[in-house]
Amino acid sequence: MIELIKGKNTMVVGMARSGLAAVELLNREGAAKIKVTDQKQPEQLENELLKLKRYSNIETVCGSNPEEHVTPELSMIVKSPGVPPELEMFKKAEKLEIPVVSEIELAYAFIRAPLIGVTGTNGKTTVTALTAAILKEARIEPVIAAGNIGNPLSGVVGKISAQGAVVVEVSSFQLENIRKFRPAVAVFLNFAEDHIDYHGSIEKYFQAKIRIFENQGHSDFAVLNAADPQVAKLSEQLRARVLWFKAAPVETGFGVEGGMVTLYKNGKKIMTLCPISEIALPGAHNLENALAASTAAWALGADPESIDSVLRSFKAIEHRLEHVATIDGVDYINDSKGTNPGAAIKALQSFPGRKKILIAGGKEKGSDFSEMAAILKDEVRLMLLIGETRDKLAAAADQASFTNYRKMDSLEEATAEARCEAKSGDVVLLSPACASWDMFQDYEARGNLFKKMVLDSTRTVSGKGGNS
């Protein structure tokens, strides 16, 4: 990789966090010139442009990603996740035989610590953070959680020794442009329809996901969900040693027996850990997440005692089934990172026996909402719809004979409406089942606004003598 950087002209497409981290790494490794492009207008990129001004060898292009900037003088192009793959500039790069790589591919070339790569449609962030927590408890130092979790992998370069470990959340966007990226442990959590707008088909989405295994060898580990048929079938074609997780007994890995988290090896029960009722994270999907993280951490050397301790204590991460407040007996839950229907279904089913006011909707990604709509009658008392997809979600609800929904103009309006309509014992759940980009910069901004609205109302209620 260094031969494509030192003294060479390079390009970074996209000025978000991973793009800026890639620029810093390219500059540090001696790139002569770096051209950085983004389709957003300059006024939308004030903070990013300010950071880039400190580099004298950088040229920025805003408002478009023009193909004419792709010239034979470029040695490589780093593509940020989320940048559409069908841009003409990438087609031109292919004709000119200029390599287009993802930011994780760039970073991987400079990291000597073993990597645990975590992919799948749902649960990636939780499993990434939980795995890192287990490794830290097991005294593997240092440990850094990075990637799509919000900490670009390029930012890890130079901060970790070969004795540490990096747990990296990797999306299909990032995997689509890898070449040598090779995690020592690769985890595939589950697979469901998502990102059809980006990949063009569910098959292309799946093919991007399974690239996480393509460079693994016989000394590496592949951690697979034995309960997901499409994921489990991958075991037939992988070179890596396969470990399993499932809420039932497994061949080798972590499963469940007699209500206990259990470690298996070669079909035999090795030891039992905590009861599944004592896992700190709520919901059946988080049981799977806990088993996946346990298996991944164990593969890299974590001891069962450390795994047991963290499973009992690890709390939900921000924006993923995050408890915001309880007001007058109503729990407010921020699941802004639930950006597809499968994630929303799991969030709804995480509070059995309780009725929910669901806030859903956002950026259109080509998702099918019929499966989500089918459970609304059982799980939801009122659905408040926002964003580009509100009409599509409403149509799916109508088809499923669920009519108790209202279309809102903003998240603020929906949150206020939920506050007025909620009854003691309800759960007000922000689980949009959609991306955030139609109304927000990212899912974090969406979740933070929801939390602010809820906490502001908590203070108001508290000031009037209410129960907060």
C-alpha cells in the first residue's frame, strides 16, 4: 500500500469521518497531493473544510464528484462508505486501472494488531462494543473498537501495538472495496433485506457482506450464526475454522442449554456461564448478540470468566435500545440506529407484553415493510410516521389492517405527540426502520434530538412536581 501513497497523487471521495481519517493517514504516510471531493455544498461542510485547511497539499472539490478529476496521475482512490458505487468517476478509474479502495482497506495495511471484523444486517455495533469490552476484561491490551461504530479504522493507525486487538464494525459499503483486508476473526451475525438502493439487489448486498471472509486462511476463525440458514450455509465454502453461536447447543462456540449460556467444543459441553436471564442486554436478539460476541472474543483468547462478567454487566450502547428516561410510568427508548425493518422488529419484540408508541420513518432505501407491518397489531398501540417513507410505511400498515397511525412533519412533532398520547406502562420507541439522511446528518443526530426532546419534557414535568 505504501508504494501507492508515498510521493504519489491520491484522491479521497467523501468528507465524512472516515474520509477525513483517510486524508490524515495518507498525509502522514507521505502522499504528495490529495484531492478530496464531496457532493455536498461548501456551506454543508464548514467543519470538514476547516479541518482540511491545515494541509497545504490538499485540494477540495465540493458540490459534486466530477469524473474529470480522475486522471492517470492518480495512484489510488479511497472511497468513503455510503458514496454511491455507480458514480462515473469510479467507472473512469476502472478504465484507467486506478485502484479504488475502502477506508478500512487503506487502514488495514498499516495495522499489525489482530482484527475481529463484525458484519451482518443487524446488531453490528452492539456486538463490536460488547466484544471489545470482553477483551478488555480479559486483560488483552490495548483494545480499540473502530470502523462503522463511529471511530474510523484509519484513526487507529499508530495507536495500537501488535499485542493489542481491534474490533472493527464493517458494513457492506466498506467491504465492497477491499483487496487484502483480512480479519483474524470474522463474524457474520445475520442477513436480511437492506441497502437495496445502494447495491441494486439483495444478492449483490449478500455478496458484499461475505467478502469479509475472502482473504482468511486456515489459521483464522469465521464466527457464524447457526440459526440463520443463509449465514450457516457459508461454512461449506470457507477456508477459516468455523465457530458457531445460537440460542441452542452448537458444535463449537457459544450456545444455550438449560437456560444457561454454554461453551461447547467438538460437540461437547465445556462449561456453563451465566443464566440467560442475567444477561444485562434486553431482548432475544441481544441474546444472539451476546453469544456472537462471546464466541468472537473466545476465538481471540478471552477466558470464560471474563466473558461471564461482561455479559452480566454490559449495558446498551448509545442509540441502540438506549433507555432515555421514565416519565409517569412511560419508558422512552432511543433505537435510532435501527435503520432497517428487521432492526425495528427486534426492537419492538424486546419489550414483551407492553404496548408501544412507535416513531418510525426516514430515508427511503428500497426496503419492504410488510413483515414489520404484520406485527404492528400485536406490538404497537400507535405509530407516528416521519420522513420520506411515511407514506410507504402507512401503505404497508393499511395492507396489514393496522390503521392507528398518524403522519407527522418532524421528529419533534412526533415526540411531542407521543408524550401526549403515552399511558403508564407504555414504551415510546424511536426505531425508525430507515436511514436518517432525509432529515438528519446521521442516526446519531436523530437519536440525540429525540433524547433532548424527551429529557426537556422530563425537566418540565419535574418542575411541575411530576414523577421523573
